[in-house]
Amino acid sequence: MATHIGEDAEAADRVAFMKDGRIVAEGHPEELKRRYIRESIIDVKLAVKGLKALELLRGFAINGRVMETDEGYRVFVEEPERAMPRIIERLNASGYRVLEINASTPTLEDAFFKMTGSPLG
């Protein structure tokens, strides 16, 4: 089966990541997540997203890795417990309303994003 939906691929026994028509990685979904995700992930849901919020979050992220989602952003960090209060403070000071923030479990889409620099789809 070919899919660009990470949740569908999570159910497979074996997955291959493709970029520009070439297989760039393959393995069991859990193996790929362990191989490519070494840091923690914070999900940040905002009342309204914006370019300034994205830039602020990049300042907290390892190598600026922030993935935009429908409701907010996924931020790749080393120490989520230390980063979360600082993220809330900076976003609030910049006029953004944080609806929800929490540490998250890595997904196959996160692994693909980390490896290729672009989200699935």
C-alpha cells in the first residue's frame, strides 16, 4: 500500500520512506521512529497561528525543527519540562493565546519530517 498518511503507515509491519521518487529509509515503524527521533516533542495548540509564533518556536527547537499542524505546531526539543513554561511565556508576551501545550509521543510522520525536512503529503 502507498500512503502519505502517517497514521495508516503506523499499522504496517514494514514501511519505506520515499523522497523524490527514491526510497531513503525502510523498516518497522517503531524502528524508524527510534532511528530518527532522539529528542522530545512538544505539541503547541494556539487560538491563532502566525509567522511570528513559528519563528518564536524555532528559537526553542533543536536546529529550528518545528512542524506546523492543523491546530498549531510540533516543536522538537531536548528538555520539554524546561521548555514548556518558557514557550508559554514568550508566546503570551507576543500576543498569542496558548490553548494547549504538552509533551508528545513521536509519530512516523515526525520521523519522516526529521529525516527529510518536510512533512508527509
